[in-house]
Amino acid sequence: MKKLFKKIGRSQGVLFSLVQSSAIAAVVLLAVSHVSCKMTETGISVSEGDYTTPVLESYSLTGEKTMRLVFSKKITLENLNLTPEVEIDSVSYDSQENSICFADVTFSSGLEIGREYSLFGDVIDESGNSLTFCIPFSGYNAEIPVLEITEIRQMYKGESKGDGKFYCEYVELCAKSAGNLSGLELFSVSDGEEKKFVLPSVRVSEGDIVVVHLRSKGEGCISELDDDLNLSYALGSASGVRDLWDENEDARLNDTADVVVLRNSADGTLLDVVPYAKAGTENWKNESFSSVLEDAVRQNLWSPDSSIGAAVNADGITATKSLLKIKDGHSAECWQVSATNGGTPGTL
């Protein structure tokens, strides 16, 4: 009996529980169950046994040379290969009482940060049920920089009378240390996981400014992936600042209340979190907002608490006025609405 499965690699309740590499798009699985049966006087008799195929529950990079796969039952891996070709050094297993099985794969050498790889092979359980899988992912990023959200424009304004000017949503980041952006994710709780922007493999130095434009409209929306930081010329671009553009053309960020999240996809670590809300907004839309903020409060990324009353006051925000971080810290008092039209992308 054969059945084809296609399973998306990330799952998190509302936001996050089992995190995979940022570039993982999907897992293609081919499952085969071995059924024992025999003919009897009354027909076909199926013998007792386990005929359920093992399920790949999750997978994640745990280091430059290591990867963990979690299966629904005790299994062994066979015909394991990685492309581009890197030798598999070892595979170890750990089965838990709840039947979950961890398979830890070690590669012979460290994988290149941000490079696209595919791991494929066969899974066989103790009853002979088998599963074939292929997992695409990006090389582990061991050089995560310290990053801070320093500006947010959550409102959008389209062109007026064909002037070609689009005021698109963006989030500005400041690098507090050197590192690589590969696998970092930027999203808002209102938009949800499926609309997140995954940052590319780009090195930054301490003090560098990165502006992530969450919508591309009009000409000049060019992502600056190399050393030339003057390629982008769309409205909101800044000279000497790294502009990254999401190919999305739809709305991003909620105008009234939202939580902007910067996260490392490899292990789910929050890097920075900023909530905002207009006065008079009594509650977060659902529990996912407070859930993310509770994690942020525990990690000293927001204070004093996860209530909407502790969010940055977004009154006065327009499509040409943004939220600016005016001092160090992780609380509403560190933010204000920009005093002049146009926002200040790339300017601290």
C-alpha cells in the first residue's frame, strides 16, 4: 500500500513549537506499509501487527555539522545522502517512552552558511513499514549577530495621481555586532507565520543598518545582497544602508495593534520583539499576541508585561510617520512617533 505525503516543515501552534531551518520549504514523503495476510475459508485474514508508517514529526539543524530528525516511532535510517555531496559521518538514535524517536545525523564537515542542501533517505520501523523522505534546508548559521529593531512603518500609502511614489511598510534593524543574517525571520503576529520574511545570507558589521521593506511596489525595489548598498532607489531606500525587499505586494503589519518579531529560525530564539497599539485598543486580538510577549518578557526583550497597555503608543502614525526607537531598552518609553513626514529609514 503506497501513499504520498507532502508536509510543510514548520509548525508552531499559533507561532512556534518545532523550528526548522529557514529555507526548508517542504518534505516529500513516500510511505509503504507491509501488511501480512492469508486466505481462509471465509476470505482474507489480516494478521495482527503494526501497519502504521513512521511519521517524520519535525527536523532541525542543531549545529554546523548536525541535524535532528524526530519520528513518531522507533526507526532506523538507510540510504542516507546529502546533496550537494557531503559525507554522513554518523547517525545515533534515542527512543523515548512516548514512542518518539530522535535520529541525530552528523555530517563529516561543517555546512556552508545559507547554502541550499537536501537530505534524503529511507526510514524503516521495527515492523518493516518504510518511509522515503527528502528534506531541503539551508546551511546552519553559527554567526547570528545581535540585532535590534529601531524603526517600524506599519501603514501603507499608494501612489497619488500616477506619481509613482509608494509608501510601503518596513522594519529597520541595527546590527549591534557582526554576523550573518541567514535564516533570521521577520514577521508580525497579525500577519502570521505564512507571511514572514526570511532574511538572506548576508554578512553585516557592527553598526550596519538593514531596512526590510515588507512590500514591493513601483520601480527600484532592489535587494542589496552584495557590497553595493546603493542599488535600491524606490521610495524609502537610503544610501549606504542595506535595503532588502520582500516580493510581496499585499498589506503587511496591522495599523491598529500588532507585535513585530525578529527570530532565529534554527532554534526559535527571539532576537527582538516590539508591540504597538493605538490608544483605546483594550485587548490583543487573540492569545497568540500575549503568548509571544510573555516569551519576550521572560527573555528580557520586553517590559513590564505582555498586556496591550504595555505596548508602544502608535497614536499619530501615518503612512509618512513611523515609530522610532529613541533610546536603549525594551519598553514603550524607548519609542515615539517620528516628528517629521517621510520617516527616517536608515537613520538612527
